[in-house]
Amino acid sequence: MLRLWVRSEFQRAKVLCASRAVSVRCSGDCSNASARAWVRPSGASTGLQAFNSLTKQKEPLILAREGVATWYSCGPTVYDHAHLGHACSYVRFDILQRILTRLFGITVIHAMVITDVDDKIIKRSREENVSPNVLASIYEDEFKRDMLSLKVIPPAVYLRVTENVHHIVAFIDGIIRNGHAYATKEGDVYFDIQSIGGRYGKFIGAVDPQGEPGSTTKRDSRDFALWKRSKPQEPFWESPWGRGRPGWHIECSTIASSVFGSQLDIHSGGIDLAFPHHENEIAQSEAYHQCGQWANYFLHSGHLHLKGSEEKMSKSLKNYVSIKDFLQSYSANEFRIFCLLSKYRSAIDYSHSSMVEARIALETISTFMQDAKAYMKGQLKCTPVQEVALWDRLADTKSSVLKALADDFDTPRAVSAVMNLVHDGNCQLQPVSTCEGVARSPAVFGAMISYITEILDVFGVDLLHTKGDVGTSSGRLEGVVEQLTHFRSEVRAFALARQDAPTSRRPHKAALYPERGPLLRSCDTLRKDLAPLGVLIKDRGLTSTWELTKGSESVQDEEQETPS
Ligand SMILES: Nc1ncnc2c1ncn2[C@@H]1O[C@H](COP(=O)(O)OP(=O)(O)OP(=O)(O)O)[C@@H](O)[C@H]1O
Ligand SMILES: [Zn+2]
């Protein structure tokens, strides 16, 4: 339903954009400096705007094939534990992909490389006294498991560099034949930056392109390695230039091209990869394919820092929190909310207090959902609800969320719209002890519950399993809590039953049965004892509801009328 509504909403914008689109053609002249300007792709507009690092501004997102986005992302270099910096980048892009798929009806075809041969892998494998293959495969498996535990949808394919070296050799050979790379007498191959003239430098920005260290026979200090001759004891492959292994940048150009051919809609990665890695990928790919614009959109995510640190979290700086350690204290849902609360392009500070903020936001939503359900079931009795106003607020929220997400995936704005809806819903749920004859409006709360569940599900936040996040992964355990609460409710209702006639001490109200007092006190004790264990029981008149929390709750004594 949500998707159909969205599609019709964006149909108009789509037609307008498509008619303005300019076609991108392979110029065949990669040295033409004027070809540096970004050209709006031809194809189908999605109605979204995305910030394109190639133009440093928001551009209409236009896909070569209607309803399909080809998406390549640089994966990790697997020589150490995956950390929260990785989590941040891959969860943020996962959220973007879910938005495209679920809200805008776009099929995302996502391919990711795993860098499993590299200087750092070789160095670490020597330190650990294991082979580079074994080391890489241990950390690759761990990375994939960590991504699953963060509920990141896996790409359609993961591709390892070591399984694609034959493609890489052929790709380098193609670049040499096109006149954009050269082999040295030592057996290295370098990209010839001067051969592409002014086309190099899309992402340089403030960075001074010193170039990487390498052979003294490089033609230009900025030339970078496509192929490195192997040193003793290093892994190697045979090639026309002798034994060696691929440079870092060439793996992405080759592997992206082997999956998607000469044209790509979206390329993503952390902002640290923009220069030189993505710059060099573009140079290689356009030199190989002899085209003017290989990838149409580059999306870069901001860095995660430990709060107060200038440096990004990274393996090489050893300033990281591993994903596994993080998940001992917080849940995947909470991490997603933490990510959603900032724009994907912003730098983000990680700290306990920022996680507490995310936790509180999630609990606010969960508590509203529980209360709204209790209201629907008639367990929570409330003053009359302004139903028409709530329906209007719901419709406004849907449209604000959609507008925010179509505007370069503005998730903080979308979450804020949802939180405002929760706030307004809460304001309407004013409990009363009796509601005889009061009109009820369960349907509008049902609609709010459905929408909030659905939009959070789009973001990958699974409210149904929020309970599972806090340590009760088994649905059976939830069943036990349900039964326990039900039993307690019956005992409590029995203890709160009143004697038939008013007594002289309480002439206007029938008294409770004094001998049932201990039962009532036991019900209170059970409620208080369960709270630190993460089970929050709420008594609502004669019935009770429950929800799972993080277990830090302390419960006040209920003002019960204890039988004397
Ligand atoms: N702190 C971070 N914040 C956001 N994204 C990050 C962070 N660290 C790494 N990434 C992103 O994760 C992906 C994989 O990065 P990579 O394996 O190079 O991690 P790394 O820890 O930076 O490693 P190294 O320290 O060896 O460079 C890249 O897209 C990178 O931009
Ligand atoms: Zn890459």
C-alpha cells in the first residue's frame, strides 16, 4: 500500500525529470578536459534528489533502467575485526537501499568487493604467523556475520579480489592498449595520469595529490600502481609483466565492470575513499571503457569518530570498538536509530550518551506502540480522542517522511516527523479510571501502529523483535511472560474483588476481602521484582499489560487499596 501511494505521488516529478535528461555518450576521447563536467544521465527519474560527490551538490537521481539501480560498494580490507566505523558506513547505506527498494519501488542490484590481498593483510599474517589466505578468510567471515547481526541486507554478490585476478590482468592489459598505462622494467604497471589530461582531479578538493611512493621510473609522481611486482615471500600471480599482484584501486574498477559492464548508476563508500581511491577508480574505468562517465553518482558517508577524537575510528589507528563488543551493550535496533538520527553524509560522534539518546527514542516509540495497543484492546481507558485531528496528523506525517527521504535521504527529518506523531498520539491517550459511555477511537490508533511499524521496518528497525533485542531471543520466553502476566492479572482481579455490601467503615464503597490482602501484596512484589529483569508490567484497571525494557526500571509502589 505504502509503496503504491509513493509511486503515484512521484509519478509527476519523474516524467518532468526524464524529459529534461541529457544523454551520456562514450566520447572515446578520455584526454578531453572539457569532458570533466558531470552530465546528467539519460534514463528514468526516481523523483529523488541525491548528493553527488562528483558535482558536490544534490542532483535528481536518474537511473539508466527504470526501476533498477546498479550499485557498487567498496568492501573492507579483511585483516582485523570489523568496527563501528564499518557498521556506520554499511548500516547507513543499507538504510538508503531499503528506502529505495521499499518506498520508491527500485530494485537495487548491489555488488561488493572483499579486499583479501593487500599490504596490510600480508603484514598482519606475518605477525600472526598464518597465511594471508587464512587470515583474510577468518576476518571476512567475521565481517559477514557482523553485518548480519546488524541486519544489513547482504549484497547480491560479494566478490573476492583473489578470485578475480585473471579479470584484473585483462583489465590492466586493456588500459595499456588504450594508451593510459605503462609497465616499468622492474615489472610494475602504472596508470599514466598525464594521458587523461585535465580529467584527473574530480575528488581532489583540499587534498594535495602527492601520489603514492613507488618506482623511480614513474613518469609522473601522481601515477599509481595497477600491478605490483611481488617481493619475496609475498603472494603472487603470473602476468604479462611478471609475477605480482594487483594494486588496490584496480580491483574495484575491474570487479564493478565485470558485474555491471561499462556503466554504473551508484558507487558508494566512506568519504576517506573519495581521494585517491575513487578518483583512481574513475580514471581506470573510463580509460578502459573509453567513456566519458563511468559511474553517474558517488555517494559518500561521513565518518564515525569516538567522541572528542579528531581521527576517524579505524583498524590501522587501533582506536576502534568492535561490532561484537558493541552488541554486548546495545542492540542492532538501537544502532540503526543512532544512524538514522544523523544524515548519512555527516560525521557522527559515538559515545555512551549518543547511544542512550538512541535508546530513549526507541523506547519512546515502543512504549507508545504498547499503549496504543492496550487502548485498542480496551485495556487502557482514556478520555475521548480527537480522532479527525489524529487522522490528519497521520496523513501529514506520511507526506513529510516521504519528502524528507526523497531529499537526499534526510533520515533525521523523517524520524523527527515520526516522533512528533508519537508525541501527538501520546497526548491523546489520557487515562481515566472509568470510561463508561465514552466514545472510543481504536481505528486511528491501529492506523498509527501500522504506519510506524511499516516505516521503521523500511529503516530495518524491527519493533516486533525489540523484545528479542533485550535478551529474550526465544519467542517461547515471551510466551512465558505472557502467561505469567495473565495469571497475575487473574490473581489480582480476585484480590481486588469487593464484598457484596458496603461496610460501616466504608459506607460508599464495598470493601475488599481482608484475607486476600497477601495476594495483592504478592502481585505488587512480583511486578517490582520483574522490573529490574526487564519485564515492565503495567496495571490498567483490572487487567495488566507488559513490555520488555533494558531492565534498569525501578517500580514505584502501586497505590493499591490493600485490604485491611
Ligand atoms: N570510522 C569510519 N567511519 C565511517 N566509515 C568508515 C570508518 N572506517 C572505515 N569506514 C568505511 O568502511 C569501509 C571499509 O574500510 P576499511 O576496511 O578500509 O576500514 P579501515 O578501518 O579504515 O581500515 P584501515 O585503517 O586499514 O584503512 C570503507 O568504505 C570506509 O570508508
Ligand atoms: Zn573501491
